[in-house]
Amino acid sequence: ISDVVERALAFARAFYDERDKWRRYERLVYNAGLSGIGHRKLVRGRPGGGSFQMGQQGDAMVLAFPRPRLLTRGDLEDLQSQAQAVLTMFRRQLD
């Protein structure tokens, strides 16, 4: 998931760099969502042992942030930290 988020934000950064070289537009808003995850949970690695807790979200869309998140173009310089923020919020939503 973090790779997909990083690629999407890298696309946004490249798009702004290409289309707005004079930096007239400085901010953007975004959100991320997971759909069709059923009762799966988002975990760092495969759970050990024979049992694990199932998620309770069903088929509902899970959004990372309750409201779209504001980013500046400077925020797009550190894609890993932005992707980690998305993963952290997904984990909170799915626990």
C-alpha cells in the first residue's frame, strides 16, 4: 500500500512541477481509500500462530482521513513520511 501511495504522490509532484513551474499553486488536498477488503485487517507481516482477530468493517469503503488532507508542494518532497501517515491512519481505522 505504501508503494502505491508513494507513486500516486510522486505523480502529483511531477504533474505540478511540469504544469506549474512558477509555483502559482502551492497546496492540494487528497485522501486515500480501501475498498473490498471484507473482514481482513491491515498488518505489518503475516500473523504467526493459528488464529488472529478479524476486522469488523465489512464491505464498507475505508478512508484514511475523516476529511481530505491538505498538503503543500514542500510536503511532496518526503513521499515516505506521507505514505506512512496514510498507513498509520488505515491501521487506526481497521483496528
